Amino acid sequence: MNARSAALILLASLVIASCSEKPKAESESKESESHPREDEIAEDCVAFVRATKVVPAQTPGADCPGCSNDGSEALTFRQMHTDRISCSAAACEVTVTLRASFNSGPGGTISGGLTAWVPPEHRQEYLNGRAPDGEQLYRVKIIYKRTGEEWRAIEFDKAD
């Protein structure tokens, strides 16, 4: 066998190998499109935790038009674990466990985000200006709907 034949065989095997790799990449892409990506779920969870605000007990009055009533973040996101993903063609239900800890602050009323998950005794502690100690675990069910090629979180609810 001469060098020309060997080069031709090597070139033919590279072409065959590269063609056989493409369907695998396409199937992986289609598989990841069948449900929200892990990083998208994590971004939605961080935004949901950050939406949990604390509004000071003494809100600014009408005599302070420049003062903000928006509140500050009550919780700091620590970690997310995906427990389950169940999908149909147009929707997905994702169950996650979120780890978060309370931010220290002057106290106030907790609103938005994870408020429904925070036990009444923790809300009362925070209202009195004491942040509950340690990390808290919150099980959350997120409903996603497909919009074109994108997945969008449309509902956050307590997981069973």
C-alpha cells in the first residue's frame, strides 16, 4: 500500500467519523430542549428568592416622598437542588429544594417571593428585628410553559 492510498483511507475514515458524531449532538440538543435547562431553572430560583423582600415596620410617610417603600432582600440564595422534572410537549413541572438564609436587618414585614413558605414564627422573629439562624429549606414546584423555543416560569407553588 502506498502513501496515497493510506492518506485516502485516513481521510475517508475522518469523514465517516465526523458524520457519525452529528446525530448524537443533535439528539443531545433536542433532549435539552425537551425541558428547561438546569441553569435556567437556577436563574429563576435565584430571582424568586431575591423577590422575597422585607418592608420596614415603620414605612416612610407622605412627608418623605423620596423614600423607598420597595424593601430590601430578606433572604440570600445559597443552593438549589432539582428533585424532579416532569414534562409534556408544552409544559413542565419542576420540583426543587432551595437553600436560603435570612439577611440581618432592622426587621419588618416579609412580602413577595417565598413569603408563603416562611413559617409564622420566623416571620414574627424577623418583624421583631431578629433574623432566624441557619439555612432554611424550601420545596418549590415551578410550572414552565414553552413559548416558541424558550421555556418560561409562569408559576411558583409549594411542593408536596
